[in-house]
Amino acid sequence: MDHAKANETQNSGEIDRIIAGELERLLDSPMFVRSPVLTRLLQYLVEHRLRGGRSSPKAYAIATEALGRSEDFDPAVDSYPRVMVGRLRTLLDRYYAETPWIHRLRVPQGSYEVVVQHRVAPPARSGDDVGDNDDVKVAGIPDNAGAPRAPGMAGHPPTVSRPRYGRWVVALVLLALAVFTLWSLRGGPDRLFVSDPVPVPLLEVSDPVSGNTPPSRALARALDGRLRDGLRRFDLIDLLSSKAPGGGVPRTADYRLDASLVRNLEGSAEVTLVLNRVADQRAIWSQQIRLSDEETPEFGAIEPMIAQIAGDYGVIVRDQVQREPDNFSPGFPCLAQFNRMRQTRSTPTAKQVDACLRATVKDDRRDPVALAALSLLRYGDWQPQRMAPAGREAFAEARALALQAYESSPNSSAGLFAMARANFYVGNCAGGNTMGDAAQRLNPYDPDIAGFLGLFKITCGQATEGEALLRRSLALDDSYPGVPAVTLAFILSQRGEQGEAQSILDRMPSPSNMEPQAMMVRAIVSARQGDVAEGQAQWRRLLAYTRQPANAAPETVLGRFMITPVVIRRASAALRDSGVVPAKPAP
């Protein structure tokens, strides 16, 4: 082997060792631990490189092998791989911005290939006035690529004279921050939020693209009407209007939903929806479905798409949190963080969410969405300490906030459902059903309303109606099923349909499948399927979760995380009947 090839092989081996070492450090970092999808994507791209793939993997391979898409994935229609690689670039930049580095991993724009970027100058020390513009080079790219050098200086970076007053700048900035913090805290926690609340995102719905025949144009109008009717019912977005309130200048849209409709000869139709972030013109979500002739022009099959775009855990809310994970500003960012907390059960952020919700309400005491969110947060504070004074105080405030949300906006789904929840929590089934049904009529596309109303109805003895609402909630959006899935699995198990109950539990993603309600129902289903030992093992895990002794009665254990007495009694009886816990001793 000649010297050139030997050096090339040695350099390649060194680069591979750097890539493997950087991957190990990245996967151990909190940023990637909190991002399992991007972790899988990074591992896939690195493994492709280390296996000898010297060219970028294809979008189809990334989608199906790394991101879990099915084999019928079409990269010409769905931009999901490009979107996720863009998020990976952002996360890598965030990690290396906070970590001194000599070499780092990068995925260049327009490519899916992992490369190593070397720093020519030494990494910045704390206090040095050194920015992100330090001289760097990328493995495989000559030092002088892309920029001419002065004669006699080829291959050597120019010497830069750096100012030495960086430490003074840092000191002044820190002093200013300290003064600002002290001034802000004088007014209490709300004083930190001195800016106006951020409005909810503005969504532009483009006219659907279709064929020029009269039937195609008629279907496009029907599709447009169904999309607008569904999206306008959600509280966490506004639809773009040609006129601004008060005659001012209209706001610029934050997102744009593009729709296209292709009508086939046999009468079926293909509908494609693409949600774009306007700021950078990126497609962040897309779906395509085929509808039979019988399913048009009602377009009922696109209801789940509407829910998944604009719901509490929808694409727009997730995009806000992913782009600004530490933004707890009043208004929409705070509401997005509230729903993120509900989705991930992230209690460490509860105080920040409480503070920004109170700041939002302080600015507008008639905002039913913020009032309803703060009410639900306080019900969560009440549940674990129901017998303590702090619990009773939380309950009283939660109910007062729900009443304020309803009285402020009695014709909104947020205000109605806040009051429905308050009525159910005090055992007022008639009042809860009346308010809940009205909220569900106002927004039949909302999986959260359907799921909780289904649970409430079952608690109040309306099993058939409640089960239908639970199934609708899961049909609209089963991304974070939680309460609806667990409740439906319990009902099916009580009816003897253990197979379907097990299937629902198996489809629940994390962290929903680690919730205490899910552990309880899984224990019952396992025991009723004949695996009593597994059911009892699940029960022991639940005892550890609730910090209860081995001989604790099920009523005591379930009371740690369930509210309604009738539900606790039914679940306790099921635990005993299935053999998960011993039967009650005879009197």
C-alpha cells in the first residue's frame, strides 16, 4: 500500500474514532436523553457512516429505518425526514454551543451525512471574548476551500488580534442581570413577566388545490369548509382573517396549511395536508389519506388530522415547545408548556407553569383558556393532599377559577368544560353532564374533551355513552392517550374482553404506560388472562410508586392517585376478584 493510501486509511480510522466518541458523549447528554426520536436519528446516521457509507443515506431509508414510518412512505410527498434532520442540526448546535470542543459532529445543510468539524483555534475559555466564529475546518475539506488566501499564506489561517476586555463585558452583563432580577422580584413572582402575553399562533388555510372539473372544484370547497370549521373551534390557534381587529394591520400568519385533492376515475379521492412554518418556510407535518366515494363530500375521515394539528398536544403546540423549550412567557408559550407538562407528567416545571399562567390571567382576567388551565393545575395540587389544609385551599381555588372561566366565557368550550370538571369533582353528575355535553358540541374535534367527558359519564353510570366518547377520543388522537385508553381498557376487562384490553395497553406510549392507573389496569388484565404472578408483580410496582406498605388495602393505594370514590370502589373490587390482592376477610 502506498503512503497516500496508508495516510488516507489512517485518517479515516481516526475520523471514525472521533465520530464514535462524540456519539457516546452526545447520547449521555441531557439534551439527547430528553429527545429519543432525535437520538435514534443520530445513531442511525452515525452507524451508516461507520459501516462505510461515504454518501448520505436516502430520505426513504431514514424515514423507514430510523423514524418508524411504514414501507409505503413517499419522500416526494412527506418531508418528515428533512424536518427531523433539521431539528437534529439545531440540537447539535445547542449542545456544542454550551460545550467547549476541539472537534464536533455536524450534518451539513442539504445533506444527511455526518461529518467531523475540527476547530483550528483552541476552544474558548470562560471569560475569553471568543465567539462562534473561531477558525474551523471540516474533515475532508481543505483549509483554503471557499476563500482565497493571501500570497505566501496558503494553508495558514490569518492571525487575528483579539481584544482583551471580554472579562469586563461579562462582569457588566452579570451585574445588569443581578440588578434586573432584584428589581423584578420586588413585585413577586408575576413581576418577572412584564411583557404583554404572546398571542396564540395565526394559521392560514390555503384554498385546496384540485382539478378543474366541476366535481373536483365542488369537493375542494367542501374540504376547505370542513378544515376551517374544525380548526376554528380550537383555542390554541387563530385562523387568518383578511381584516385585523379594530381596522389595524392584519397579523402575519405563523403557520400555513396547504391542502390538495386528487379525484380518481373510480370516484375515490386522495387528500394531502401539509403544515408549514411560515418563518422559515419549512414543512413540519404532512398526512395523506385516500377516501372512498361514500366518504365525500362530508370528509369525516380528516377529523383526526384537524385534532392532530390544533389540539392540546397537537403539532403546533409541540412545535412551539420544541423550538423554545425554555420559554415560559405569558400567553401561548405558557399554555404550550402547560400541555407539555400534562403530556410528560413533568412536575419540575409546575411552579414555572403556575407563575406564567397567573401572569396570563393577571393581564386578562376573562381569558377562559388560561383560567381553565390554572384551575386544572390546582386540581392536580389538591389530589395528593386532599386531607390537608393546603389541599382544601387548592380545591377551593380550582373551583373558583373554573367558575370564573365559565362566567367570563359561557359560550366557549374552555369555560364550559372547566365548569363541567368542577361539577363532576363534587359529584354533581347532572351539572357536569349538561356543561360537558355543551362543550363537546362546541368542539367535537377535541380528543381531550371527549376523553375526560367519557370518563366522567362512566363514573356517573352512563357506560354506553361514556365508552363511545372514549373510543372517539382515541380515534381523534392516540398520541398521548392516558386517561381514555386506561379507562377503556378497564371497561373491556370488566366485560371479559381481555384481549382487546391488553391490545390497548400495549399500544400506549411512554410515559402514559407508566402512569399508576395504567399499572393498575395492566395488573388486573394480566391476572384475568391467567398470569396472576405478573398481575401481582405489577401491583408491587404500584405499591412502590405510591410508597405504600405491602399489606396496604387497595382503597388506600388507589386513593393516592384517584379522586372519585365510586371509581376507587370498582377498581378495588376488580383487583380482589382477579386475585391481584387478597380477598376481604369474612366479617
